[in-house]
Amino acid sequence: MSADRLAELVAAARLRLVDAPQERIGELQEGRRLLGIPRAPRIVDRGRAWHLGTLLLTADAVLATGDIVRSRAEVRRGFAAESQRRRAELAAAAHRGGVPEGETVHIGWHPVDPLALDERTAPVALRDGEPMVRWSARGGYVPLARYLDERVDLLVHPPERA
């Protein structure tokens, strides 16, 4: 029942999103060694998806959003925090992987299994027989139908100057 309801909600969202913009999804690949010399990691293209907040919707899957990186060429600079250094490394890895400079790419995403909606399929779970979504790590669950309706509407009709 829940898998059918999830499939129904996702199919309806896909129909509404046909002309909406999609974003690139990728996968971080650690650099292989070439003649014993390690190559830098890169982000390889794994397709496109509609970004609906905490979810990514592809033509055939529902994914939980991971990190979002904007591609840019590698530049040597000092960083005040290790997290800034890591983000810059990921941005450079996206550029090395062929993502055009300035374009966003989603990495660290994972598929949501519609047949096993529980705590492991976060952010989507089954509550009282209804698919629900948690829009933030500390937030509560909201009905998936309402969440998708709101997010699809924002993507199809973005606010002025957004």
C-alpha cells in the first residue's frame, strides 16, 4: 500500500515537472594511480534530477539529497576552516569531472527504497500508513503529498528574482 502511494505521488510530481529545470547529480571518485602517481579525485556525471528540497527526483528513482557543490577551477588559497578547504576540493573535483564552471552538482545522495520505508530510508518514512518526509534533520515529518505539491510548485513557478 505505501509503495503504491509513494509511486502514485512521485508519478504525479514527474508529470508536473516535465518542463522544469533539472540539476546534475554526480558521484565522487577517488583518484586512481597512474604509473604509481595518485590522481586527484573527480566527480563523475550520474544523470540529472529535479531538486525538491531534501529529495532529488529522477526519471526512475527518488533520491535523498546529499551535498551540493558548485563547480569551479582549482585555485590555491588559504582557508580559515577545514570545512572550507573540503568544499573547495569538492568544487575542484566537480570541475575536473567535466561539470561546467558555476554549475551545481549533487553528490552524496542515496536512493530511497519505496518497499522499505523506515528510519533507514531517511528522509522518507512511513507513518500511520502514509508516506511522510522530514525536511530537515531536526524537523518533524510532514505528509509527502503536501511536501511534493509545495516543492514542485516552487520549481515550476519560482518566486520573482529567485
